[in-house]
Amino acid sequence: MKTKAFKSILFVLAALLLASGCNDSILSEEVPGQPLFQINADFIDFGRVELNEPYTQQVWVRNLGPQDSKMYVYYYVEGNAAFEVDSPEKEVVLAGTRSSHPIQICYHPQRTGEVQGTLVIYHANRTLTDDINVQTHRVHLIGNAGFKCITPEPSFTQPATKQLTADKNKAIGRGED
């Protein structure tokens, strides 16, 4: 009895689809490919940077998914204000195989010492306002600011020369004892 009811339901659904004017192309339409996120760094060490001198490094995000895939990327920096990105709060669309986008991160120290921050990257296969399938990737940032190291110029001076003088009591080559 259950099988007969199930077949009847399928028959009714098929009839409704045909009656509604649906055609086969809509039912067989390909679903766009899924993007595949890639980033070239998980950690960026800016090293020692002179105080008040900006230093920039770059991170690349890529969509390695199929040609018909789209990836929506949004990024910003959190943590220390010495770290900034080139275009904060910007959504970037990476469409197609191997499409990529550089993210410029600037470390502009205002105080001496070590600081840390985080580059936060959200990515999804739909616009990020949908909040569906949004994934987060974090890149740890570290920098150390200091003053310019001034080293003294090496100086090479000749040591004072001492003139050798013969002892007055001993004459050289006179054979006197």
C-alpha cells in the first residue's frame, strides 16, 4: 500500500511540473562550481622596523576552484593600530580558475617594542551579506619597532712610535763592556 501511495505522489508531482510549463533545461542546469580558497601565508613577521617608517608586505588570496566558481572575499586587520590594510572593509570577487588578489599590509610603528595583530579574511561562495557558508581565515602579524641603530665609524690610528736609542754607556759596535 505504501508503494502505491508513493508512486501516486510521484505521478502527481510530475504532472504538476509539466503543467506549470517547466522545461528540461531548468531542471538540468549546472550548479556553478565551488571555489577553493588558497592563501600564501599564515604568519607574517615584519621583523625590526624603524620607528615611524612604514613597511609593507603582501599576502595573496586565490580561488583555485573551477572556471565557473566565484569566491567573495572580505578582509580587515584587528589588534594593534600599527597594522593597516590597503583597502579596509572591501569585498573582492575572485571569479574563475586561479584568479587572485593581493592584500597589502602596512606596518607603521608609532612606539618601540613588539606588537601583534591579525589579518582576518572572510570568504564564501556567495556575497558575504548572506552569511551562508562563510569561512574565516586568520593571518598572524608581528612586528618590532625600534630606533635607528647608529654605529660609530671605526677609526684606525697608528700606534705611537717609539724611537729606539742606543744606551749611552754601551756603544754599538765598539766592543766595550
